Amino acid sequence: MPQNSRRSFLKDLSVGLGAFSIANPLPDLAAEAVPKTPRKLGIALVGLGNYSTKQLAPALESATDCYLSGIVTGTKDKESVWRAKYGIKKANTYNYENFDSIASNDDIDIVYIVLPNSMHAEYTIRAAKAGKHVICEKPMALNAAEGQAMIDACKANGVMLSIGYRLHFDPNTIEIMKLAEERPYGPIKYVQSEAAFAIGNNLDAWRLNRELAGGGAVMDMGIYCIQAARYATGEEPIAIRAQETKTDWGKFKEVDETVTWQMEFPGGAYSNSTTSYNLRANRLYVSYAQGAALLEPATKYTGIKGRVFRGQNPVRTLEVQTVNQQERQMDGFARGVREGIPSIVSGEEGLRDMKVIDALYRSLATGGKRVEI
Amino acid sequence: MPQNSRRSFLKDLSVGLGAFSIANPLPDLAAEAVPKTPRKLGIALVGLGNYSTKQLAPALESATDCYLSGIVTGTKDKESVWRAKYGIKKANTYNYENFDSIASNDDIDIVYIVLPNSMHAEYTIRAAKAGKHVICEKPMALNAAEGQAMIDACKANGVMLSIGYRLHFDPNTIEIMKLAEERPYGPIKYVQSEAAFAIGNNLDAWRLNRELAGGGAVMDMGIYCIQAARYATGEEPIAIRAQETKTDWGKFKEVDETVTWQMEFPGGAYSNSTTSYNLRANRLYVSYAQGAALLEPATKYTGIKGRVFRGQNPVRTLEVQTVNQQERQMDGFARGVREGIPSIVSGEEGLRDMKVIDALYRSLATGGKRVEI
């Protein structure tokens, strides 16, 4: 099945408008066969919670390279509402019992896992075995071992894996990445990244459940800070120290409430981050030897803005961009799938964060000792 | 001598324009004797380095309640330059050998210690014994024990002690203090404060010398972050954890280069701070339950600005204020001395920071363990 799926996918292979800088590996002969309007790839959303409802489904309405072709839900009521709203065929509607039969559905090219963290690995692997390309929400898994198993399963089944890192498609965030690559202001000295919000009692209650979420603020929001420090330096951290505090022992009985941590990077940069489920903070600050860059807010769906400084003088404003991050993210993956080009937010990219998170929790468990990554 | 000095000071006692909110303790009879223009108090600067030269002496030129009446320096060349520039009498010029004879000089009411940290305690105590009121630069001492000895000496000699905390006289910083007092946005959840710069090799070389500075970035810049977390919460921290990193083992052989730390406050607030001598960062962010406040930059001599948020919506801009912080600070102390009202940045205020710094270094020494303050 995976091999068939892969072959049928290859028939549709075409070169989309490139969000990717990697050279097109296709021979000239194939280029001549490119249709004028490439087929939109069908995406099935697995899990119809808040993020699917408010962000992904609307983004798929305006997407150019993919569309919402299927849904997977355990809630009968949602099924009828979504089918009516998005004109989804009955045959493209699945539940968690018949999920694996998605393998024979040609309308579904990509499965997007939007389930609680503890189910990411299982459903990614099942989707891979069904021969479907996979987007999995962040964090990709509960830990690096699961993440590696997901990557292995996707490779073994010839499907592509991408993680739901939408910020790689935000123009201002891309500017921060460019500054890390081009280093116009010299070496990177320091990154301060914070991502935190005050979580409600009812919304997404699974996030407060250790078994389902695998952890608290770190898994959900801290991962943005880790990402930010990584793309702001363009380097992988080599060591970490982490600290935890808790003020609401009822609500956060099972998961971390507020965590801070510091990371060492091989080029000498150092980061300090804060994440929390019980306060508001959202910023990325990068200090270069001869300048700085700031995004504040840094991780929101809309409104990301900032400034670039030469020395201490602002030299450029990073204006609010009105792009739909999720639409770009899914379109980018769809084009990559068509072109056979791995996602810029691949499983391997997700795995790097899981390795950091594993080390972070090891540091917390030792009372804040330095842990090598 | 201190008692005489105190008595001669009392003859001049008058009510200045109040920077102080504490009720005037004088009887009505004394109020009738207030002269229209109170005498300006004479200040002697002890140590004519960068801060005295570029900040304090210029500020004293425009001050209304005090003036530069004397200097204490070990450098003959500086003596003549300063005497010429500021019209200082030969008799009001001292060196470190004859410093104690300042006791008999009626032109000098206040001694401002602007020496390397290791000399703060000695010269504050000698000034107190000479019957002079004292302003001492921050950090007030190398540790809390020295700070307590300074407070005791000033009390025993009937003189007032103030620490060079200029930000308490910055209008935008005062807004942050008011928010801590009035709490219009509910409980204080989180403070992020950072103060760091890239230190040169030559300027103020004593700052890189452990014996003279007592420590590195923490002593010089970290104290701003501690102050900020304290005035942003209006509370005293109860525990601290600290982490250190070093990239330049040559320049920072003797002192700390980059340090991060977290503090717990009794009302549940948590802080995360970064200080360094090898990167640039300058910010104060406060997250309240229903709002936030931001100063960026937060500790500069000029240009401090920020915003106040209700929820996540900016509701007020804290515009750049053109006040001279040092002038206000010294005028405020001079009025307090005249009125017999303790400084709002008293020795006790300085001691609170020294206790935190002592705990911070204890935490560093234990590899980042939680230390109660």
C-alpha cells in the first residue's frame, strides 16, 4: 500500500511555486510535463478541536495547493457539522476505529494529526502505514524516542513527515533566521525567548493531563522558545539547565506551570527562556555583537512585529505581516510533497526540539543541573 | 564632631519642595521660620572617574538643592582641572590621606562615594565618622555584612545614608512602582528584567578585578535587575536560583561574565533575569493577571520608555521623559537631609539588594540550588 501510494503520488508530481530554496531535482523532461494548474492535495484533519476548528480548517479554505478533503473525529455531532460546513464526502469521514482504512482513499494525500500529544506518535505511524504523508502538530511526540520512531515509520513507508511549525512561514520570523545565517552584526551572543499564556480550566483540558500532554507549559509553549533560540542562532544547543516554579498546585497538579531554562550554543551564544501556563509573555530578543533584533509578540498567529538594531540604533522595522501562517505551512508541505522535496519543518526538525525537551526535563529532575544535549 | 555637624545642619532645616510623600514631621512654629530660598547643600564627590565626570558633576550644575562644593581624588591632575572647571576652593579639595579632615569643612554637607565597590564601606564609614551625610554608589558594598556596618555607622554618627539608585527618580520607573502599589491589573505574576552591556578592556578596568569589584556583571548591572524585580512587585524575594556561563575566560578571569537567575516572591510572582558584561540587553517586563507593563530600555540615563497593557491591549504609552535622574536623586537627598526625612533610596534599601546578591552568589556556588533569602 505505501509503495502504491508513493507511485500514484509520483504521477501527480509537479513543480509548484517554490517556498523552498533547494534546487529542483527533477530532470528537464519532467519539467515539460508540468500541468498549468497542479492538483490540490487533499488533507484530512485528525482531531477537530480548537486549533483545527479555528485555524486549520479556515486556512485550508484559502489554501492554493491543498484543501480539506477529509476528517477524522470520534464525535458524531462534529462529523455532521463539519461535513455540512466544508462539503466533505461521507466516504472521507473517519473515526478512530476505522482510521486505518483511510489507506484506500485517493482523496486524502496528507493526514494532519491535531490530537493530544500522547497520540501523535501512534497516529503518525498509523497514517504512515496507510501510505499517507503526515503533518503532526508540535510537540511531535512525548519524547525523542517516539519522535525517532515516527521518522523511521514515515521513511519505511515512503511518506513525508512535517511538524506543525507555522512560524517558519512567517516573514518576520524568516528575517530572524536570515540574520542568523548572514550575521550582518557579527556573532550571536544572547537570545531571550519567552512564550506563556494563562490557561483556562476548561479549554483543551487535556493539556493539564500528564498522560495526554506529556508535560505542561514546556511541551505546549516552551517548545516555541526552544525553536526561537535555535532559529535565532542557526545552531543546535549543546547543554541546558532548567528551573521550575509552581503557584497553583491544584490546576497544575500533573504538569509544569512555569519553567525557565538556559541553553549553551556551540558558537558561544547563550539563551534564557521562560514558559508558563499561568502568566502572559511573548517575545524573542537576539543580541548580536554589533546589533540586535526583537520580535514582540514573537509567536502569535497574527501581529508578529519587531525591529532590527545596528549597535543600539533601530535600523529596520519588521512590520506586521498579514500572511496566514497555517495556510502557508500547509501549502508549503503540499508543494513539497508534489515536488518530492522534504519539508523545511521536517520530522528531523521536530526531533531536535524533542531532544532538547528530554534534556530540559532531565535537568529539572536533577534540581537544575547542567545537562548535555 | 558628628553631633556638632548634626546641630549646625538643624539650624538650616527647612521644608523643600517635596519629592517625599511622608508627612512633614515639623511643628507649625518651625514652618513659619522657613526661608524663601533654602541653602543649597554642598556635595563632595569622592572619586572622579567616568560617572562623576560625565553624570554627577554636570547634574550638580543644574541641581536646585545641592551643588558641587568639594572633591576627593588621588590624582593631582584631576584636582586642578576640576577646580578650574567647577570653581572649587582649594580648601575643599581632598585626597585619600587627608580625607578625614573633611569633618571640619562646613562647605561640605554630603559626601558622595563614587569609588570602586571594595572601597564603599570604608569611605562611607569614614564619612559618617566625619559627621557627613553620605550618598554611596550602587552596589552599596561587597556584601550585606558590609552594608549593615555602613548603616550602623551612619546611625551611630547621626548622619543620613542614601544609595545611588537614580531610577527611583525616573518618572516611568515610578509608574511601574505605582502599578505594583495600586495593582489595577490584579496580582503580579512575572517579572523579566535584563541589564547587560559589552564592557571594554580599558574603561573602568577595576570592574574586572575581583578584589576591587567584588564580582562582575551581577554587582554592576545585575543589581538593576534585582531592583527592577523588587520595585515591579513591591515585594522582597524569598528565594533565588542562579546560573552562570562564561565565554571569554581571559577578560572575565576574575569576575562573572553572564549570569541568569530566578526569584520567588511571597505573593506568588516569579522573576527571570539576565545580566552580562558581554552582550546587550535592557528591559523590564511585568505580567499582571489582567495586564502587563514594559520598559525598554529600562535602566538607561535617558530614553527610558514603555507601555502599559490591559489584557493584551496597549492602554498607555510611557513616553521618554527628559528629566536628569542624577540631579533629581541628589536634590531629593539634599531636601531629605534638610527636612530630616530618610531617603527613599536609603542604606536599608541598598542592604536589601546586598542580601539578594549574597544569596545569588551562594546559589552559584552550589551549582544553581534554590537558596532562601
